[in-house]
Amino acid sequence: MLSLFIVNVRAEEITPNAKSAILIEASTGKILYEKSSNEKFAPASMTKMMSLLLIMENIDNGNLKMDEEIRTSKYASSMGGSQIFLEENEIMKVEDMLKGVTIGSANDATVALAERIAGTEEAFVSLMNKKAKELGLKNTNFKNCTGLDEANHYSSSYDMAMIAKELVKHSKILEFSSIYETYLRTDTDNKFWLVNTNKLVRFYKGVDGLKTGYTDSAGYCLTATINKEGMRLIAVVMGENTSSERNKEVSALLDYGYNLYQKEVYLNKDEVLGTKEVEKGIDRVANIVLNEDVASINKKGYKVGELTYELDVKNLKAPIKKGEIVGSLTVKEDGKIINKVDVTVDKNIDKVGLFTMYIRHLEDIVKGNIKF
């Protein structure tokens, strides 16, 4: 689907020094610029975006809570590189560890959270690779959850952008990654100053994330995101020679995106598209709504053609949760598919009880809806 949106731009014009780069719009996934975007490179600490995505999913499903306290293992405390210097058996809340990961790229906190979720880092990495497959990523393989150099640990700028696309749906991560500086352990004698490794958060107005990376093998890497003019962009560069170089070229990518493109919303999220009967539901009929806006990213000045919509909803059977995918809306412009958006129901619909089902059955008989 994304291949429909590729725009050809001379790579040397915007990111001459990056080994790989990409610029996408977050809600649609439209590619605005790319350079060697499917080639495999070491992603360094941008790896942690996948770790953060799994952590946030565990928070969403209730397996993990922000105020939960986690004890640091000997292994987690032994991580080198960027860290918040967790000591063996030190206890810290999930929220503070997340700040350590998103702001300071802390390897020790990443491993501690991974062990809490999966038992071991190895088991957590298996979940990371499983998630990569679910997202359809073809050029990614993780060997650790931190991004430290290791054989057969690789990704691509396209795959990193797709992970970031999922991660920015979690507003709490952006709340953390937009912080330039803060403190951990504020109520102790071991107060720790945390400074964001992503300097664009301070020096490019509006940037609110997302993840830096550096190792000898990877060079300087950065995934940055910003939301303005109703459009969120995600830019990725890999293999830069210096941190200032990566900041300069990511800034150029963001400038390019907002100078040339605009987002046009055709249908708003949660807009009712129609109704569908629900088998064995407390509510007999469900309102079908969009999971996200139906939008298109076009060059400024582009005249939109004739739009048509095709709604496809599966048979519904209670219970159904709001947000659960129940079908899709296909969007066509002048007969050509330009987008496909998931649809859901507008509220949770529980399964009806046996007594209510019996009463409904009697009512249907009286009304003549059931004939013998």
C-alpha cells in the first residue's frame, strides 16, 4: 500500500551524508522522501523504540502499571553505554524507568523493564521480533533490547519509521520524549540529572521525540517527530558521521516535509459511517466508526479528484470492544485506491444474558419477526 505514495527526490539534495533516510507522515504512512530506506544497518539505540512499543502495550493491557516498582537485577545493572546507573536490587517505578529510556536512552532501565515483562532479555527480544513480523517489517532482526552492537542485529530506516509510526500513538511516550531535562531519584541523596539525547527537542521548535542512537558500528542515528499544521511527520537517518550532521539532515527533512506537503482530512475519526446488527449483543445494533481520520497527504496546491468510499464490515457477535477492528473503509480517488482505514464500533457491547435473550425471543414472536 505504501508503495503507492513514494515520491522521487534526489537523495543527495537533503541527506547527502546519511547512509539511509526516510520521511513519512505518521497517520497515513505516506513516504515523502527516502534514501536507501530498505537497506539493513545497525540501528543502535533506535532499537529501544520497539522495546518502548512493547512496554506501552503491556501498560495498555494492564500487565504493567506506571506506579509499579521494579527491582533491578544484577544483569540489568551491568549494562554499559548510556544508563541511569541502576544498582543491583535498586527499586524504581516504571514511570521513572521509562523516563530514563526515552530521555536518557538508559540501557539498564530498558533491560529491567524487559525482564519484568518477559522474564529475561532473551525472551523479550523474541517478543520484539514477533512484533516486527506482525508489523510486516522485512529488514529487521533484533538480538538485544538496547541496540548495543551485536552480530545479526539490524534494521532499516523504513522499518524504524514504521515502528515509530506505532509508537507515537502512545501519547505518554511523547510526553516523556519531549522533555529536555529533568531529574530522577529526587527524594534521595543520589539525585540524577537526566538530559535528552535528542537535542532537536530543544533546538527545533515543536519536535517532541523520538529516539537517538550511536555505536561505533551504527554511526549517529536519529528518529525525530513533530506535529504541526495538523500533520505529524517522522524522519529517520542512519549512519551519520557526527551528531550535528544527523541533527542538520533531520531538520532538513522536516523542513522539506512542511514546505511541500499538507494534510487534507476527508472524514474525521469516530464519524458514524453506518450501523450493523450485533448477534447476542445487549445493543442489537452497533454504530460503525473510523479508528482514525481518513486523510491524504498531498503536495501543496494539489486539486483532489472525486472521492468514493467502500465500507466492508464483518458479521458482528458480542462481546465487542471499542477499538476492536471490525472491518475497513476503502477510499478511492478517481477510482484509484488511495487509502484503507480500519473501522470499529463506537462503544463496548457486552453479550446479552440468557434471560434477556429469552424475553427478546418472545418479543420477536409477538411482533411477527419469527414465524412457525
